[in-house]
Amino acid sequence: MAKYILVVDDQFGVRLFIHKALEESGYIVKAVDSGPECLRLATSDNSPSLILLDQNMPAMTGLQVLTLLAQNDQAKHIPVIMISAESDIETAARCFGVRNILRKPLELDILLKTVEVVLAEAS
């Protein structure tokens, strides 16, 4: 059965790029543009197998989303890959159990390999 991946990024072009690449690789993908929407889906009955989470978003940063995910019994087990142009978030993100951090601009082959590895480790 295909794994369900939740993509969270406020930039439409980035969401579209990741969504298309993952879907073409056989994953089920939902893409949203905000932290609150991520939290709603991550704590739903059909929670994702993996979350790709942008750091810089309006209203709620990726690190704020991670804080809330870590406090939720249903969502804290979901592996997260952070996506950011920032280089100074790694220590904070690792404290919340982030599996990997991808730098923007994203490279397709690195994105797909990282997703594959993180999903394999989480199985």
C-alpha cells in the first residue's frame, strides 16, 4: 500500500513541485499551506506516514508546529522532515525529533532519497 505524505509549505510553487514529485514516485500526497492545517490532518483518523514541513510560514512556524506535534499522543510518532532555507534551525528541530532537514532550493533526487530512507526507518 502506498504511503501517505503530508506536505506543508506556504509557497504554492514549492508545494506543487514536491506534490508532483512524490505522487509520480507512487506516494499518496496531500499538500497544505499552513501549520494549523498540518496539525488538523496530523491528528485526524487518517494521519500521514510522513510530514514534510516548511520552517518559514505565516501564523505558525515549522518549529511551532513541531512543538505541538510532540505534545500530541496521536501525532508525536509521525516522522518529520523539515524544509528550510535557514541553516540555524537544525539544533532546535533535532530536539523535537526531526528525522532530517532539507535545504531550499530543493534538489529532486535528494528529496526523494531522503523520503525513502526516512519512511524505511520508520517502518
